[in-house]
Amino acid sequence: MKTMFAAMAGIVLMADAASAATIHLNTAKHWTSGSHTYSNGSHSVDVSGWKYDGYENTLKSSYPKLASWGGSYGGVGICSGVVWHGGCYLDSHMVDGKYKNEMAVFDFGSDVVKLTGVTLAYADHNDKFDVLAFGNGTGAAATDYDWDVSLNGYGVKMASISGLDTGSVFGIGAYHGHSEFKIQKIHFEVVPLPAAGWLLLAGVGGLAALKRRKKA
């Protein structure tokens, strides 16, 4: 029983520590009006392209197409125009606010995560992005947000994200007409669920106490 108790305590201690993770998005995937799945082997995320209202923090149901490219300047892009012969017409192939306000939505499924950063390609000092947390899902307005996060320099840039609500569904988008970029990496921490672990540990402790009473 001591061995079991120690093992359960170890599980709870491990659950208390959030695990930092990164998922690379610079993988070649064709245009889709649905979503693409990206994984780091331990965690995965479904990414879809949407139009959104930067005033009301809501996603539009008439979402555009999304694709991704490989390489050092690759990543996720969105087309609000016409996809024809594998190209994007009437719009940029990046996440931008020129033709329509575009947002890439990240759905981590059953994982509850804390966003810690995003790496963007084709970024320059004029680019700004919005990051939103959808605690009630994509059918409602964002429950938390950070508007107009600025970038410095040019090229591939990692921007830190802090203070945003934890959750499973997040959006990263361009609202200003001069903003355009590809989303190359998403950085996050998986939030543990210690309450379940403590309940399990308490249950094991109760069984141990019951066993001692029976012996007495």
C-alpha cells in the first residue's frame, strides 16, 4: 500500500507541473475549407481559417480557406479570395486584414492550454496581430483577448503571449490592412488538472485507512 501511495503522490506532483510545448505548422498542406491537424507527437491541434469582426470579437460563419507551407518561411496562411489552380486570387495567401479580416483558429480538443507565444513568418515592424480565447467555443464572442500585439524587425519572429485565459480554442488574426504574416509555430503549456489527482490520492488514502481498521 505504501508503494501505491507513493506512486499516486508522484502522479499528482507530475500533474501539478505545466508542460511547455510547441507545435510546428510549417508543413505543406493543401487548401481546405475545413481544418488541418498538426502535431508534435504528444499533442495536436486542429487549425481552421475564419473571417472575424474585430469590434465584436466574433468569428464569421462564412470562413475562408486555409493552407500551410513548409520551409524556413513556411506556416499557415488564409485565403479570403478565390482558390484556383492551387493559388489564392483577389487576396494574399497569408493571414492578413487587407481583403477581409482573417483569423486562424486553434482547437486543442480535450487539452486545456495556456498560450505562451506564436512564431510568425514574413513579419515586419508594421505587422500587428490579435489573439483571442474562446472559452464558449467558436459560436460565441471571445471570452478574453489581446488586441494589436506589435512585432519588431523583419523575418521570422517569435512574439510572447501572456495573461490570456486558459482554454482549448484560440484565435490569432490580422485586423489592420497593413498586417500580413504566416503562422509558423504555436507555443503553449498544457494546464494540469490537479483536482482529479488529489481526489484519486484521497481515495487511495481512504482505502488504506479502511484496511487498517479491518486489521484492528
